Amino acid sequence: MKKKKVLIIGGGIGGCASANILNDIKNLDITIVEKSKELGAGVRTYFYGGRHPYTFGPRHFLTKNKEVYKYFNKIIPMRPVNYHEFITYAEKDDEFYHYPLNMNDVKKMPDKKKIKTELKNKKISKINKSQNLEEYWINSIGKTLYEKVIKDYNKKMWMTNDVSKIDTFNWSPKGATLKKSNDTTEAWEKKNIFSCYPIKLNGYNDYFDMLHKKKGVKILLNSTVKVFNLKEKIFYINDKIKKKFDIVINTISPEYLLDNHYGELPYIGRDLQFIVFPTEYVFPRDISFVYYAGKEQFTRMVEYKKFTNYKSKHSLIGLEFPSMNGKHYPLPYKKEIQRAFKYLKNLPEWYFSIGRAGTYRYAVDIDDCIEQALKIKQIIETNNYDGPLPLKKWYLEDNFDNR
């Protein structure tokens, strides 16, 4: 049987998962085109000062899918991180509270009586009828808590002056109810969630770098790809080499494939600033993230060694600043989601668009990319690499809920 040629656009976690998983199928000739100098994108581990490991996120591995966990853990041995907690700084109170908020936190607040009254008067029916992110949070936890720890954070996160313009909220599941206490470890276990991080200090890098040694996988770094004929799957590689493929897996923003026909999809990027502190730890025990919902420019700080388990007398802290640098977070606006749907709906047969950028879906992470790659493998094997797909556009199934 003649080999089928597979083009993978983008060498992040989605592209690398697709290449690793599809490489198990015989008679596939796989090409990954990545514009940067290495594989892994935002999930790749780097070493600040040559010593302190960090990732762009950081991105711990989180899934309910046991098969996905077993697959990945076999290649990249993992360790549980069920202990980590998040806190947020409330400038008005000059106090740190757990995030998500819980009732023990409310009891410590100077305006606790007003907050408890607002929580008592909330109605689930009203929450369900919310029309935007601001309404959702106010209907869920009341105006006082919303303005204390939610409003300014979302204004910074999405670089907007008006949170009510954000007309979706199914990606923001931390509202609606407040737990009695902050029992994160027990919560992971009760929900049968695998929450873990690679044991090795280089994180997920081995999963990316192993592709360089695999037969049947060609990796083109510092390279670009441009559509010559979409339907026929003919592409220019580095603006000069014309190649035809049988299967295309896209992990970048989908408008690129259709020459921005419906307009460019907007994203929020990130700038990072690093500080090494002269102490073994900076945050309290078990605290990994500190969110900031005030007027400061950064949205959160991360103590990386809480994930990586790196041992040092110093600690690396990363500050995250929302910016237009990079396409990291799809904007949660209905009109943009609908625009992305148009692009994905109009891709020809045997195109798959996966990952956060590829599906224009905020709530897509490492485990989702692996699930999507496994699904592609199943479809290819079931359909013998050819013919119309019975599950055409399977990747749209739950990506475009109106809210």
C-alpha cells in the first residue's frame, strides 16, 4: 500500500501528540512544520539561569480520562500534585483569600454580613439566565464579592474595560457556588481527576524530543507552510517547495488555512517577567498560584518549583502580563466563536483542527490534545485513510456552545 502523507501544522502539544500517536499506524509519512526552533511551544520546559525549570503556563497534567493518563504516564512518568492551592489578593481588604473562594474566607471579610445577604438572596434560575460574564458572577456570588476579586481580574485577563461585553461564561466554572472550605486534595480524589506533573525536571520535553528519533516523522523547524490549493491539500513549504498531502492536522488558528476569508480571529497573549528570590520558597506551603485582581498590570504570579519539585535554596517566580504578544487565549466572545465555527465548518475532508488555537476554544489543555489525537488515529484506522468521513467535523461537537 502506498504511504499516505500527513501534514501537521504546528509543533506544540497538539502537533506532537498527533505525530507520536499516528506514528504507530503503518504506511503514514508524517511531516511536522513548526515556525520556531524547537518543539513543545508553551508546554516546553526551559531553565532560567540554566538551573530553574519553568514552562510558559505552567501546565500541569489534568484529566478525568484514565486511558489518556495511562497513555501519557507510560511515556512521561508522572507524580501527583493534588496538594496545590490558589490564592487571590483582594486589594480592598489588603488580604489574601483562596481561589475559588469559600465560606471560610467570607467569614474573615470585613463586609461579611453584606456578602452573606447577597449569597442568601441568589437564585439558580437567575444564574442560568445570565447574558454575560459579569451577570454570571454577580448572580452567582453577589456584587460585593464580584467587585472585590473578579471584576478587575477579568478586565486585565481579557484586556477590556467592560466585563459585560464578554458574552460567554461556560469556560469560567468557578462561580455559582461557594464551598464551605478549601479542600483541594479531597476534591481531586472525589472527582476521580488525575492531577499530576512530570517527575523529571525537564517536564514534557522528552515527549517532544523523542519525535526526532522516530522513523516516518519528518520535522521542519524554523519553517512555514502556506496553502496553495486547500481542497487538494497542496501546500508551499518555506514559500518554495510545493507538496501534496492526504491528511492535514492543523493546530494553529484556523483562519490561516482559508486566507483570513472571514477576518482574523483575535487572541490575548502573554509577557513574562522572572524574579529569583534569595529564599527557598516565597509562597506559603502548597500555594502554587497567586492571582491579583487589583490595578496592578500582572494577573498572577507562579512559583514554579511547587510544580517541578526543583530543589534549590532560591526560588523562581514568574509574573504574567496580558499583552498582544502571541496567540495564547482565544477571546470568549460569541461573534468570534461563531467566526471560528465558519472557518472550521468549511474545511474540506481529511482536515482536522485541534488544540486550543486549532478549535478556538479556551478550555483545551494537554489532555484534550491527546484525546483529539487518539480520536484522529481511530478515524484514520476505521476509514482506511480514504473516503468521506462519517464523523465529519467531530472536533466541533461541544466547542461552540453559545455561552
